[in-house]
Amino acid sequence: MNWYLLAAIPVLCVLVLVHELGHFLAARWAGIRVEEFGLGFPPRLIGFRRNARGRWKIVWFGALRYAESEETSPLASGEQSAAAHHHTLYSLNLLPIGGFVRMLGEDGSMYDEQGNYDANSFAAKPAFKRIVVLVAGVLMNVLLALVLFTIAYGQGEPLPTTQSPAVIGQVAAGSPAEAAGVHPEDKVLSVNGQKITTYAELKDIVDKAAAAAKGKETLPVQLQIERPGSPQPISITIQARVNPPENQGRLGVVAKTAYATVPLWEAPIKGFVATFNTTGLFISTLGKMVIGAIKPDLMGPVGIVHFTGQVAETVPVVGWWYILNLTAMLSLNLAIVNILPFPALDGGRVLLVLIEIVRGGKRLKPEREMLINLIGMAILLALMAVVTVSDILRLSH
């Protein structure tokens, strides 16, 4: 098993939790009662909330007890009901795939379980406040992307291979380079007698030699290497592959990523530009897919986990820059998808509120709104299933 695939769990959890945190904070601002803010998805493991007396209780498999004591008996039913009615449950759930916010009145009802009008219901709030709550998750994802891009550029900006020193970052297992004794951190000084200063020059010389070696399986490549701890340069001959396997190089090495220093004041500017450009690229690509200008190429949870694992695997070699950028791009992707005017998505729910405004405040019946969202959710789940199967088939080949 590639343990780097597990890196996708915290990445996806952060993206969804930040999104839900936006809804949570906006709901609190709007005076909406939040019934539950969950980390992960049920079944529930443990949770915390205040009771009617304002004391924190631990929720453990349905039993409430004092957080500061070892008392295990449940509360009286009246006290438990009051606690559940007036205070948010902060829950930790078994499935580590994001989180959720459950607000009173999300189903469109302005009334509580007893049939009484409740001004703290989501449905009871003015249209403007409901729109703010609905778009807050998207805005938080955009903000997260801006922060991550800024942190990434604060570490520096990766140099292209045409400017990067010819230093080896990683040697593939079973590769010609490993067989010849090449080590990470080796600096290549010359290739076949030609002095080089960049990794691009190393690749160019080897590629030209391979092009001239038609009909052969391997060709000898002589490297002069400067190795940390060795007083003199080392000469190594590698039997390079003329036609290497797919996704593998002729030598079996990866360049060590070099970074250009970015001034601290410039990092937020670069972060903002990256956020703006990436958002524009996603919207443009989505538009082209809708009009049929390009073939839809969707990636589901399985594909995202696989790709995130691949990027995480490069962290020991290239540092955190690429995983930070990937997380930022996924956050923007989540924001754009959620704001689409499709039922069950945040954008679809915003559209229903806008229709209500156009109709002079006349709302859809709660049952009809719920049906629309259920149909939208069913379509989304079906699409996700198709994309997931496609990801599995693609990765299995």
C-alpha cells in the first residue's frame, strides 16, 4: 500500500471543514440556531455541548455526562431535551471525510418540533442573511486558497529546470541510475564530457544521445558527479534506457527542486494573483465543457485521493510547495462547484432565495423545496458514482 495516499484524508477534511466553518460562523452572525457542527460524518463517536445550566457535557454514544467528571449516567430527559434545544452539539464522527453543519429550519420550516414559530430558524431569517449563510462556505474556501498560495510563495518559487542546478533529488528503485550507484544530492558536473550547470542540460544531452541510438535498448552515459562528503568528483557510467517505460525517465532520476527567494511582502500579492488566475482558469474550463468546446474530464474522490498521494510522495524531494498549491486549487475547485446554480448545492439554494426575492417574498412550499434538493442530490450522487467507477477503471490500467 502507498501510505502517501493517506495524505488525502487531512487534505479533504481541511477543505470540507473550512467550508462548513464558513456556514457555521455566518449562521452564528445571522442569529440562526446551529443544532450540530460535526467533524467527519456519522456514526457519531463523541461530542460536546452545554446543557441548560451552561455546563459542558460530553456526548458519548447517546449518553451525556459532565466533561470534568467520570460520571457516566445519562441526564434526565427534560435536561437533555433542553440542552439539545438551546446549544450546539460539537461532534466527532467515525468517517473522516469532512464535516457538516446542521441548522434549525434548513428544511424550510420556521417552526420548532412543538409547532411554535422560532425566530432563530434559518427559514425565518431575511433573504439577505440566508444568502450570506449559503455563500459563506464558498468564500471561506476562496480565503483558504489565498492563504495557502501565500504560504507556498512565502517559502519561495520553484525554478524551472532550465535554471535549476543539476542536483539529483530522487533515484527511482530498480532504475539504471540506482544500479550505477547514483545517490540523492549528487550534483552532475558533466555528461559525456560536456560540462553542464542545469538539470535541463543533463536531460537534453541524454535525450539527444538516445535519439541517435536507434535500435538499441540501452546506451552508456558517463556522468561526473560531485558528491557531498567526497573530496574529488566521481565518474559514473549509467546504462540509460533508450525507450523507457511510461512515466519513467531514461536514467531514473528526479531533479531536486530549487527555489527562488520571494520577498515577504510579495508573497501575499503572488498568492492573490494565483487565486485570481486559478479561479479564472477553472471557470473558463467549466464553461468550455458546458458548450462542448472540450471533452469533460472529471475526477472524483478516488482520482483526487490518488493524485494527492502522488503529490504528497514528492514532499521529501521537492518540499511542501506543490502540496500546498494542490490543496489551494482543490479548495477553489470546491468553491466553484458549490456555487453552481444546481439543486442541493449552495448555489442552487441561493438561486431559490433569489427567485423568492423576484416573486416579492413568495416562497416555495418547504416540501417542494426539499423535493427539488433531493432530486438534485440524487443526480449528484449518480454522477459521483459514474466518475468514481471511471477513476477506478482508469487507475487499474
